[in-house]
Amino acid sequence: MTARQKQGYERYTTLTPESYEKQGIMTYLCRMPSDRKIIPFLSQIKGKSILDVGLGTGDYTRLLLNDNRVVGVDQNPHLCRLGIKVHKGDATQLSNIVGNEKFDVVLSTWMTEYLNPGQLSVFLSEAKKVLNEQGIFISTFISTYCLGYTYVKLAKVLKGIDKYCYPKKEIINKLKNLGFTNIKIINLNSWLYITWAYLIVAEK
């Protein structure tokens, strides 16, 4: 992990959950409009064991707690105050972190933009390892289209943080090569109705 990538994670180590949740302009422009699709989708998940990777304060995790069993993995577990088990660890080490435990769903929201191509490939492989047979992988990815590309570039220019965007075809091919099937894509739009990210759902 490079110094800049490390900074991307470590910039949260001294934050409180309250300061972490301060809303920036991209939250209003992109994240909140995307929630119109993400929240209804996640709210349909019932009776599953879920590994939430990079859950942060657990905004989306809250939607799942009443009807599912959720375990988290995050570089900064202190940010989550939901009363669930949150392992401190890296998305590329899931099988080592959870041991022999298997899950029906591996979920990751707004985390993959911190992973370079090599790390992303390892994360996808690790996600498959910790899934039950016929388990489901669910994750957001920043698009390479104009607004998504601009988002990751601004992160580097304004904050010195390396972020990454990925074309849909590349992610689909990676998942297919790992043996995932029934891959579905849900486009996520900004308030201008421009696709800036996407949600991928794939079956093991």
C-alpha cells in the first residue's frame, strides 16, 4: 500500500462518527440521489448473514439489522456505533479476518474506489471465498463516465487521495473469471440524472 493510499484510510482514524458524517458537496450531488435506488434494494434483503465491508458509520447497515445478521469489516471500526461486531481489517484479507465463517451476502458500499486494480482483484476473490454456496456479492463502483472520473480526479487534486473508477465491462469480466453468475447492474445517477456510479449484484 502506497503512502497516499494509506492516507486515504488513515485520514479517518482521528475522526468521530459525527465528524465523519459531515456532508460534502458530492454527498448532495451524487450520494443522496443514488440512495433512491440503493436503499430500496437493500431494504428487500431478509433473513441473511451479511458481511459488510467498509461499513463506516453504518448508514446502510442500519437498514439490514432488523431482519438479518450483520458483521462488519473496516479499517476504522471505531466509526460504527451500531452494536454489531466489526473486525478491524483490510478488504483484501477477508478470509483471514473471518476465518471459517461464511456469509450469504458480501456487501460493500462506497469502498471499492479506494482499491487499486490489484487490490480490487484480491477483494473480489476474497469475497467469493467467504460466501456460502449461492451467496450474493453486492458492491458499488465509481463509473469511468465523466462525473465519476471527475470525482476521483478531484479527490487526488484537492485531498491528495488516490481513488479509482472502473468500467462496468472490466468488473463484469473479473467476476465472471472468478465464477460469479447472474451479474446485474443498477446504474446510480447524480441529481442531474447522469450516471456516476453503479451497483453490481452477482451470484456465486
